[in-house]
Amino acid sequence: MYPDTECIQAEVKYLVEDDPPAVYIASTGGGDVTEHQGNYTLKPVAVHNARNRAGAFSLDREGFILVSQRTEVTDFYREEDITGTFYPEVQALVIRETGASRVEIFDHTRRSSSAAVQKAKRIREAASIVHNDYTARSGPNRLLDHFPGDPGQAEDLLARRFSIVNVWRSIHGTVQSAPIALCDATSTEAADLVPVERRAAERIGEIQLATCNANHRWYYFPEMGMDEALLFKTYDSLDDGRARFTLHTAIDDPLAPDGARPRESIETRCFVFY
């Protein structure tokens, strides 16, 4: 077990300015890396041990929660196990934690902090920049993309509140290296968030990067196990003061043991309808 410390010091990569405009060119997996065009800076921040505040977080306030989630999946690299077993587990979990009437899973991404694992498993690297997956514009656009043959259903769903919730978990043992850190949504301001074009092989979209704000409060859950899942909100159609976006990034944990196991994780993205 790690020392029961209050916080660690880690560096996170912020956008410095958006001139020239930044562009996020996503990796495809297998050993390539995401290209971050633009001006960036590494800033040291205090990352608090969120386990010291167990049960004190909310998806609608800070933007994230840690919950228990056991899975029947034994091989997270078998697509049929992901879609046939894991997806229903995630849907049930998100309905339980949000009270949603309907949950649609539209995407999942496997990542590793090891270049060797990335190449062997054809998966992506750990995200190394402070970002949020969607903007006020790209959240609804992603929903429209999900129903290309049924625009009527998409328009009906857009007329009601919906959010996008990511479910993140380990797929190989306890997370010892490159854990995910999250920024308390109550500590971010609208001026911190910069919409940036995201280019990928399958679509052109938009994500949020962030400029540094000394008021940002960062948290992580050390030693996440395979019976835990981290839920965080990356979009909410309501703009009424609740968390809409949750900045996050991978960090280097200075308390990781020598020879720490490379992180392997899966992030599942869900449309949540209320």
C-alpha cells in the first residue's frame, strides 16, 4: 500500500495560449503518440489523495466519483467480452449512480503507459495533457453522430437533458503508474477552458484544453483496483451551475514503487438520458 499521504506533487501540461490555434491530433494506437500542436507548459500542482475524502464527491458538483464495480470480464482485449458483458455492466452501473432512464454506450478506449504494451495490444498511450473530452458544441454533435440513420430520435433526445459520463477502470491489476488525475469542477472557470479542434481518422471533433489557474484543485485515487470504477462527467446539457466538464490527465506518481506495473485501463463513454 502507498503511504497515507494527503497529497503528492506532480506536473501537468496546460495550454499557454491559443495563438496559433492549438490542434489535438489523436493517436490511433500501437505505438504512435497524440500530436499536440500549440503552445504548452508543464506546471507543478498539488494532487490530493481523494481516498481521504471517501464519499465526499458528486458527479454534479466536483464532476467525479469512485465506486465499486465488479466485472465478469476476464480478458479486456476480447471485443466480444467488452460489448457482450462489460457494456451491460457499465450501463447498469451508470443507471444506478445517476438515476438515468436510459444509457447508451458509444465508445471505449484502451490505454497503457507502456510503449511495449501499446504496440503488442494495438492500444493508445496514456493521455498526457490537461483536457476534457467534449465542449458545449461537440457534446450535442456527438449525439447526432451516434444516430446517423435516425435524426428524429436524435432531435428528440437533444430536447431533454443528457450528459456524457466516462467510466474509467484498470484492466490489469492495481494502477501503480500513470494514474488519472481530475480537477474539481468547482475550481475551474469558463475562461480556463479553450475549445480545440480534435482530428482523428474517423471524425473531426472538438475538445477542451485548459490554461493554468492557481485555484484548480486536483485529486487522484491511488492504487485503483480492478473492482473499482471512476465515473466522471465530460458534458452536461444543463448550464445551471452544476458540473458540466471535468478536466483530467495522466500524471507521474512520485510514490509509485520501483518497477511499478505499467498502467492498462479502459475508458467507456456513455450518453446518459434523464
